[in-house]
Amino acid sequence: MDNEKTNQTGRVSKTQPVSSCPHCGVKLSSWEQVLLNVDRALMCKHCWYKIILDVGKDLESESNLSEEK
């Protein structure tokens, strides 16, 4: 279920992976994208901006899905 979220209607939708720094726009390498998906946080090498993916909503939706099963 990587890159998937359940919306309010109960449908599962894939989220767009982060392919560039939202601060300076420099394209992230494939390895940096993998690290970001695993660790949910990454420091941009170009501008030192800390990219953090929203973890709270992902954990809540995953815990709700596991409890329903």
C-alpha cells in the first residue's frame, strides 16, 4: 500500500511522490526519492530545506484499516 491513501468516501487513491524540493525546485535523485518514502523526511542538498512528509494522517488511516479487518 505504498503511496496510497483512503479518502473520505473510502476509496483508495495513490499520492503523488515528491520528485523535487518544494522550496528550491531541484529535482531529487531516484535514491533520494526512495529515502524520502522510507524515512518520510529528507534534507535537500541544494538549499538545506528539510522535506517532511505528513506521517500523522498516514498512520491513522493504516491503523483504522488494520482494526477493521
